[in-house]
Amino acid sequence: MSNKVADILTGIVTLLVAAVFYVQGIDLEFESKVFPQVIEVFLSLTGIYMLVRGFLDKSGKSMGDANIHYGRGMLMVLASVLYVMAISYIGFYVTSFVFLLLMSWFLNDKGLNLKSFGVSTIFAVIMIVAVYGTFSMFLDVPTPSGIFF
């Protein structure tokens, strides 16, 4: 696949994701809408940038022999779908912690060992604390709750 085609496809997918986020957030109250709308704007700008870059690319360069791990990609898609489905049952923070921990452990290039699991655990804890602080304490925005938290 050429860089041009990859940029155009990336731009289209990014704009589609921004559109889905927009449609999903239409019924939110103003306070709950602010952060998602900021993300939607940045996603849209990124999508537009990728489209423009793709259409203006005259080089015709190929991505070359990139080492693509399709199994990892499919696992990420499947895990993301399961993550979204599990949020309302288990709870946002617990589900997000498990998702971040397992995905960062599985997707690292150091192997599936105890050391990389420890690093992934630290990463997941820091991210969840940051997200909790941002949404619950700073923005005072509710997150989906489930049986745990």
C-alpha cells in the first residue's frame, strides 16, 4: 500500500470515528459534552490533515516491507469491542484498568514476562489515576458505573 492511500484511508477512518463520537454525544448535557467535543475537534482536524496530506502526496512512495502483525491488530479490535461492552456491566475504571494493563502488556516489544507485566501495571495505574483525577475531581463528569466502581 502506498503512503498516499494509507494517509487517505487513515483520514477517512479518523473522520468517521469523530462523526460517531459526535452522534453519540448529541444528547449529553452541556457539562458532559465539553470534553468529548474537544476530542472530536482534534480528531476531525487530524482526519482533515491526513486527507490533505494524502491527496497532495505526489511521491508515490510505498510503505515498504513494514513488519505488520495482523494478529495483534485483530486482538486490539476485539479487545476494544469487549472493553466497550464491559464498561456498563463492570464499571469504567475497573474495565479501563484491566484493558490498559493487558493491552500494554501484550503489545509491548519486550515479551510477555514478569518485568513487562510490572511496567504495564505501573502504566495502567498512572493512567487510571490521571483519568480519575481529570473526570471525577477536575471536570466533575460522571463515568459509567457497574458492579465494581
